[in-house]
Amino acid sequence: MSIDQDSLVVDVSGRYRVRLPLGGKERATRLVLYGRPSGNRIVYGLAVLDEGGRVMLDSPGFRSRHQVQTFAAAAGLASEYRRYATEQEAYAAFGNRARQWYTTAHEGLPANLAEEAPTELLPYGGALDGAPAPATSLTWDDRTLVATDSISGRSMRLAPAALYHYRYERAVFVSGKNSGKKESRFLTGLAALDADGLVLADLPGEWTPPDVAIFAAGRGVPVLDALIAPPRAVRATLGRRAPGWTRLTGQALSRASRARTVATVCAGVAGLLAMAYIVSASGWFAWRGLSALGRALLDILDAKWLAVFFAPLLVVLNPARQAWHGRRIRRGSALGPPGGPYLSVWRKSTLRVWLGPRMVPDDIAIGPDAGCAAGLMTYRHGNLAGLFVMGGSGRILRHLPGPWSPEDAHRFATRHGLGFEARTLSREEYLGLTADAYDAVP
């Protein structure tokens, strides 16, 4: 692809040229890197759009996002990356064709856009839609992958057998008036796998698929595309951590200073005293009206200190909530930290996995059947630990990697009539059991 006077020239396999005007009413205005589902795979490519958003050229194939952006800037064109969620969405977009429409689907790649692999790979967005891009970068040192988090200052050197490009779904409760409403959120990222498929490093973020493919191909490392794989299969793969596993988030950790903690508690106490005074002087409905005003101000100002003032009980009673959760663990009615993931039993017949704040819990029926929770197993493998929820047939229904107390798990299982086992696993056992897991909480 090149520029010749007032035209964008696409050299197709050295056999013929397509000329797209850069001036006039039917001029090219935008280059779009895309990824669109097609059956059980994703097709990546480049499209040239006119001023009305109609497709002038569709050319499937991997291109470097950086090279496309550089070329577009030199040609005075806009550029972007679009990921279509469904075949119908992609069909609607690509069905809007210009009067003169071309495709190179069967002719190979246009020249000059897929010649060099990028020397550095950067995410262009956060793991969740709308989140800022993490400060994570990937480079090659010969055949060694160097992952760097510039915020934490951490850097690691890996020798991955493959890169795992993933996207999976989690359901969350939507805040606001319809607090019981559920919504799907998608988490994306890149993981480095060893030869056994274990995760050496997890790198959350939105990575451009064409760039990932070209970056990995430069060192002969395959890319496993799991962007449209079943969510449970993706989560199960990410739960298979290798010894020494780590996660580079590329985000600043929110650590409250002592002064900020004191100020937060003082604001909460002030709100509690104000609530008590208003309730005693004017009644409970007066405080409810003031709280409604506070929520309106929060919607307009997004002020965290107002949230602390108008919801004082959340701050003042938080230590009490943690103490209550600790008491539940000692009694065997809960298992795991209060922030999640943790286990409890709902109505004596359902094992509930609480995944985290605002996240929809994962419910598993308790019973002897194959798809029901029948027992728990805590394990250790080197520096790794975790918990398996076992089905009646012995299959692992859920894998929850992380530190789980065998004593607390045994107490919880005994109280609720579940089987229990604590094991130290060999590598072969660890590989087999984690590969057998139906789902996981990575």
C-alpha cells in the first residue's frame, strides 16, 4: 500500500493495483483494523472506508497496528481498531459497501503493511472496557520474552512455549436504582504458557490481535486465540498456574495513607453523628431525604468524600463486618476472605461461590450427582495452593487457586456434609487435576 499523488494504491500480490481516491466526494478517509467472528474463529484484516463509512476495500490478514497508524498519519487518514462481537454485527458493517468496492480475500496481503514484526508490544486498553491501558510492555531478547511493568518497576524474563490471547465473561450486578439487574463484563488479556499449558505470567489488558500475532511470529512462538472460546474453558486455563506464576497489572495499587484513613474514619463518624441528630430531631424520613440529595450530588460530582459522609455505616461498621465474617469462618459457615472469593451455603442445598464485590455469585447444587458439589479438596504443589470443588462423580467442578486454610476448609465441609481431602500434589497429579477442571476462578 502506497500513496501516489491523490490516490491510495494497493498492490495486490504484485499482479494488479487498486487505486482509491484521496480527494473528491468518494474519497478514502479511514483505515480500520478489524477482528470479526467467522464460524469458530476470528478473521483479522484491514478495511478502507470512505467519508460515509462505506467499505471501499476489505483485505483480510494480519497487520501491525503501529504500522497502520504510521501509514495513516502520513496519508492524512484516520485509523482505528474495531472488534465485532458477532457475525451479524460484522455483516452489517461490511455489507455497507461503496460504489466501487474491492476485496483481496483470495489474493494475499497488500505490500508494505506486514513486512516487519514490532520490536515492542503495548496494550491499547484496559482489561475491562473503558479502563485505562496498563503500563505493561513486551519485548524480545533473542528468544526470551521480557515483560515490564513501569509503574511497579517489576520486570521478568520468560521463555514461553505459546502466548494465550484470552477474553472471558463475568456477570456483575449493576449499581443504581435497578441494583438487582445483572450485566455481562468481559475481561481481556494475554498469558504466557509453558510447554505443559501452565500460565507463567498473566498480563491483563486489551492487546491488538494482529500485533500479538505478528509480534509472536517474529520469534516463532504460536498464539492460542481464545477471544471467542467458551468463558469457562478460558477461566479453567488461566487457573492452571505454573510454579512462580505472577500477574503484571500495569496499574497503580490504591494504598490509603494513614492520614487518609484517619480522614475517612472521621468523615464517616461525622456522617453517623449527623444522621443520629437529624433522626432524633426530624425523624428518619428527613435523613432519607438528605441521603437522596447526597446520592444526586454523587451522580453529578462523583465525590468520594461525599460517599463516605452520606453512607457512614459502610465505614464505621466495616471492622464489625470483618469480625462477623471471621466468626462465620470459625463456626464453619463461611470459607475464605470477606472480599472474595469465599464459599457459603445457601438454603442448605446450594454451595455459593462469592467472587467479589458486585459480582454475581456462582451457585452449585449440593448432592451426590455428577454435576453437584459433593466435596472439597485443598492442595499444595510447590509454592502453589488452591481449592477444588469436587462433583459426585469425582470431577472437579470449580478450581479456586490461592491460599486456602485446610483447617477452615475441613470445618466448613464437616458442617455442611461435604467430603474433604487435603493433598500435596506431584507435577503429574497437578497437571491432570487442573486440566480436568470444568471451570475456575482465575
